[in-house]
Amino acid sequence: MTERATIFALSSGMPPAAIAIVRISGSLAAMAVKSMAGKLPLPRRASVRTLRHPTTGEHLDRALVLWFPGPDTATGEDLAELHLHGGRAVVQAVISALAGQDGMREALPGEYTRRAFENGRIDLSEAEGLADLLFAETEAQRRSAIAMAEGYFSRRVAQWQTDILGISALVEAELDFSDEDDVSGSAEEKVAEALGRIVAEIEGELLRPTAERLRDGVRVVLAGPPNAGKSTLLNALVGRDAAIVSPIAGTTRDRIEVPVAIGGFPFLVTDTAGLRDKSGDEIEGIGIDLARRAMVEGDIVLWLGPPELCPQDLVDRLIRIETKSDLPGERAYPESDISLSALTGEGMSVLQKMLVERAQTLLPRDGEYALNKRQRVALTQLKHELAMGMKTSDYLAVAEHLRVARAALDAVTGRASTEDMLNTLFGSFCIGK
């Protein structure tokens, strides 16, 4: 079997910078450090060394060198870090010196994390949490990603694996040794009780907010009749002119979607065509159909217009807004939830507070994680198999359901993942991670 290549990459930001960190991972990491720094420093102790080109002896830099012997490292392999001065020429000289050594090559995107996964340092859920952390743009996304990356969900899965293996062993004992004196009688009630407890825990996990909503943002849909002030309110919420504002009815025809962070929570605000029975033309009619569909798909619907015209089937998602409160005269819709002016800013802070309060019920709380579609599919299959096992007293059938359940758990941890899926996940990481 051919030995896996030792990889290296710049793992800090692109130069110029105060410090640049080059990571080296693999069986030749020690040789690479010795060839440039003379000898290895003590494990996990920073040491100042002069780096020289391994062939010419040219002075490359005066750097901090750290050595981490495997397998107790981030990648599960021998790992070294070179903390260089962060100039472009310095970094390029060190990278070129490493590239010239046999058995070494530059790392691919996400390759360090993939090796950590393949060497059992992290499971797939933790890797997905790390990927979410790298792309986190709001506090809610960051907190949830950290919880997943630090293994909170993985520890729950590991406990299920242990419990299901124990139940499987009990079932196998009943199948193989029930006629022997040293084996207890029927364990049917004990098995059903244990499976029921796990099913209840899985149901609790499936009630968690989705990672897709956390990643894409809580969908806030602005809806109402033409000229109600939807586009003006969109621009006020996102802090820029994202939609055209005009007194002409039917100006907005297509859905306009703009991401924004409010109070540390991600939102996707959607402006829609004004709703009316008869549209001016076919294109506006298509826009109205899209608007109605957006309302159904939205997490929060901001209704701008007469409250009696708002869709009652969406009442649990509605915030009824009276706009243009800066205009003189009494309120036209006193039964609305809030009155505001997007032009003057009156009432905008109240609306933002209402949106954050709604988001807090739709997104993970502090220290909690969100489950993505892949994880939810695997947990749904796991729950189904365990529930089926509870419904039969045939131990052969129970054993088969438990076998399929263990396979579903392997899909959660990544033991049963396909190569294409892994390539897609780790390919989204930056080089050096």
C-alpha cells in the first residue's frame, strides 16, 4: 500500500499579515521540520528556530516551530506548525521549500479536516458543525455551529449507539441461549422499555430547529396590497435601497430576497408583488402568484394593509403593520399589531424587537445545535426502526430492526457516508483547514 502523502498549507489569512501559520500533517512532518529547522522541538512547546532551505541552506526566516506527535493531534497524524513572519515573500519561500521535498504536496481544500474525520478524531456531524462555523455570519449561527462542532450532538448519538448495542446483545442472548439455565426468561418488556426511551429522545431531537433555517435565515415575507409601503419597509429593514420604491401600483413584480442580521439573528426578508384581484398584466399576475406562495413558505409574514384582508390561515405567523404613521390624521387600522414609518424610523425598533422575539422561538437557543436535513433523515429512519422493533415480540424481527437502526446511526456519524457526499462537504472548506 502506498504511503499517504504528507500535506502542507498556509492555515492563516492571506499575507501580508503580522504572522503566517503553515501547517504540516503526515508521516514526513518530522523529516520536513528537521530538514529546515535542524531538529524537532519538544512536543507541544514553542521553540524559536532559524528556517533554512533544505537543499541550498539559504536563510528563509526566523520562526516559531511547534511539534505535535500523532495520533493525539487535530488530524490524527504527526503535525507541525511554522509560525512565520507574514510577508508574501517569506510565506512563498517556505511553501516552495516544502514543495520541493519528496512525498509532500500542498493540501486540498478541507483536507486537514477530512483526515481528522478519517482518523477518527471527529465524526461527520462535528465536521459539518465546523463547516457551519467557518461560514457563520451571525451570533446565532456561530453559537449553534460551535455546539455541533464541539460534539454535543455526537455524544448523544454515541450514547444511543451504546444503548442499542446493549439491547441487541440482550435480544441475541434470548435468541441463542434462552433454553439454558443461566439465561433469564423473556426480556420482551425490558427491550420495549429501552426502545421506547430512545424513541422519545429521538422525537425530542427532531423537534429542534432546522440547520437550513439557521443557515439561510428566518424567512420574513412582506405582503399586502399595492402601494402599502412594502418596498420602503424592506429597504429600511436591510439598511439599503434593495427594492425600487415608486407610487406606481405594481412596481414590484418578482420576489426580492435580501439577507440581513437583526439582533444577532439571521433573516431573509422577501418583498413581494402587491396583492389585488385584477392585475395590470400577465407578468404582474405571475408576481402575485409568487407572492402568495412566498406567504405560505414564510416563517413570519408582515402584513401591510387592512387587517381584515390578511389571510386568516396564516394568523399564527402574521404581524399586522400599519405603515406611514408619519402622515397626519388618525390611525386607519387601530387593530394592527404595530404602527410605524419606514421613512422616519418611527416604530422600526419595535418591529425589530418583535422579529427577534419570533426568531428566538424558531432558532436554537444559546448552547443548542440545529440538525441538518441529512441528520434528520437518518434520525427519522432510526426512530422508525426502533418503533417497529417495539411492536413485535418476534426476536428475529427485533434483531433485524436493530441492525438497520445501527446502520442509520452509522449514517449520522459518517461511517456509512458516500464518497461523493464527503467530497462535497470537505470541498467547501478553505485550503489549510
